[in-house]
Amino acid sequence: MKLFFNLLFSLFCLLLTQATYAQSASSNHLAVGVRLDDVAKYSSREYPLLSQRLSEVKRTLNDRMSVELGAAEIFHVFFNQRPRKINNDRMELALTVFYRHLNDEYLFTNIFLDLTKTRIFFTSTSTVSLNETAFSLEVGLIDRKLIVSDSLSDLKMVFPAGVGGFDEGVMIADQISLVTPRFQSAWLDKREAYAARQKPAYFAGKPFLRITIDQELNRGYTAIGFHVQPNLTPFVRGFDSNGCIRLQTEDLVALHRILAHGRHLHLPVRVLYRIADSADHPMPKINTPFKTLLNTGTKAFPEFDIDPENNLVLMGRELKRSPPISLLKDHKDDQYHRIFNYDSRERTTAQMSLPSNMAVQNDPIQTHLNPRPIVVTPPVTQPRQPISQPREPISQPRQPVNDGLPRTIRDVHPYCIAQYPFDRDGWNFTRNRLRRQYNECIVAWSQHFQRRP
């Protein structure tokens, strides 16, 4: 009997040790690289002392960084090691502070805080200049996270992300995917880094960091980038966007400063369904509800449309069923960004210049750009010939038009796609321009038929 109880006690100790190790590993998994505020908010049960004294910790950081280290502006404070809980009344915090110095140099300084219920001990250790870093970005769409890591040091930040909704066979037949493109090799470019993007209005004057697929901008432009939750509504770590990658405002500002003020013109980016780095963020992921791409065509010939008011793909919201995450697969030759790349440039007249060979007078595109006219007169010029290569129908079979001009609303799509064949092979930049002109053509002719008695 004594032997039995000894064996039972040994088994209990073994299980307790494994549980403690698992909890430790999980804590490290969800803390290193995570912003101080987020650990205090989303891991409050594990670190109650930090949550209770967060405001004092931040005030001490601001004061000591300003006085002792000359910090003019602090952008980001994140853990470089797992928080160490000594007991219920004491913790040790190993943090990294990203800030701008009074001499306008951008620095990362490691600091150590000994936190008790009554005191905070502050010690700074090592410092790395932003100019001495080589950051790269990896996005895991399924885990909805962005990992920003420096190959020259141990700096690493983990940001929660909101990503695109599901495309359930609308863009690519018989394939489940996300409307956020995957990029095997892409870049963030200083020249496409907006500090405060104002148009469209849902960017709320916050940074926008465009992803490019070539180091030459005229060949690498895409409409996809990193930005805040539209209109600064509460951040959602879900499948909720129309294609871009959403970040918390504080994370996006820090990323913009790294790109804009670092020595590199480009930062490499990979966007995949799954990435190897297991680091994660404690913010909960939201699977349901999720967005899905609306099929505005038929089951046989699916089609997607773009809302002319915000220039975003039309999405619906699934409120009950679970998202088909298990069907998302990465492929080595994945070039999804060549298939889906709608244009989200600022919609201003100056950026929508037309080709020189296009008639301007009474053109519906020019009418669409001018908000004052009420009556739209169809163009009198003959359209360009359709592309020579046959194209599979998207929503409806193309109907022949005697003089090339649309007679009904059903003729608008064939006419516009013949005028602006964005589906042809070619440079991504050219396809973007044709897609934008195609969208304007659709909107203008649709308005024409709506106004016609």
C-alpha cells in the first residue's frame, strides 16, 4: 500500500511539473516581443501586479527615459524576455524601448524594472541604433500576426493583425483563399510610406505602408498595405478586411518610424498563410463572425465587384458558421497577388489621368470625376478593338454590340473590359491602371443607365 501511494505521489509531481513547464512555455510564447500594455491587458490573470501598476510603470519609464537617456518621444515598449514573477508582490520586467533621442537619433534601449507593490527600480543596459538594424517582416495570415525581427540583434516585435476575409471560389474557381494576397518576396518602400494618410477618409490620418513586389516602384506597386482599423473603430483580430492588413494604431506608428527613419530604402516582407516562427500575441483571435467575398455573378461564372464609394471589394459577413481555415494552403509558386490587386490609391483627379489617345469631351469617365454634371452623354468615339485572346466569361457571356456602345446595363461589363483589359498578362502597375479605369467606366455607364428615362 505504501508503495502504491509513493507511485501515486510521484505521478502527481510529474504532472504538476509538466503543467508548470507548459504554462511557462505558453507565457513566453505570448509575451516576448509583445507590447507592455498588451501583456498587462490580455495576461492580467497571470500578471496581476503588472496590470494593477501599469500606469505607474509607464510614468516611471517616461520620466526616467527622458531625464537619464534623453528620450524625446517613445514609440514602443515591448518585452525582450518573459516577465519573471518572483511572488505575488514582486516582478522583474526585461523591456526594450524604441524612442527618438533629443538629437533625432532613433534608438532601442534595453531596460530592467524590478517591480514591487511600493517601488519600481529602473536600470538601463544596452542600446542599439536603428541605423544598425536590418529588420524584416513576416505575416502569418491564419494566426493573424506580424513579426518584425532584426537579423543583426535579438530585437523582435509581435503585432496582432486583422486580415482579409475569405474568397470561397469567386476569384479562383474551386479554391478557398483569403482576399489578402500572399507575397513570397515583397518589400516595404520608404517612398510609399505615408505618415498620415487622409484619403480615403477611413485611413483616419494614420500611417499607411504599401507593400511592393519590386524594388522599382513603377513595376512593384500593389494596392495592399498595412493600416489601422478603418475609421479607428475597435481593432478586430479576425478575417475582417477587404484585402489589406490591419494593425493597432500604436504598432503601426512604431512600424512606420522603423521604415521611415531607418537606413534601408526597403524592408523585406513575406506574407503567407503560416510562418515558422511560433511567437504569438495574447490578444484573442476572432474566427466568427468573418467576412466573405460576395459573388455578384452566377454560380457558373462568379464575379466580384468593387464598391465605387470606397474602392473596396464588396464583402458579406458570416455570423454563424465557422471559417474554412483548414482549407487554406500555401504553395511555393503562389502568385495570388497577380490575380487580385484592386486599386486603393487616393481617388483624386490628378492621380486618375487618362491616356492621351482617349477622347476627353463627353467621356463618362471624365463625367464621373466631375461631381457637378447631372446628365451623362455617352462617348461618340469608336471603342478600341477587344483583346485578341479569348477571355472566359466572368458573370455573363459577352453580347455583341453593333456600334460598340452599351445599349443596356448588361452590355456595360463587356464594353468596359474590352476598353480596359486589366485581365491580360503584363506588369502589375499596368493592370492597376486598367483596373482603375475599368471601375470608372462601370460606374459612369451604370449611372448613365440609371438616369436615362
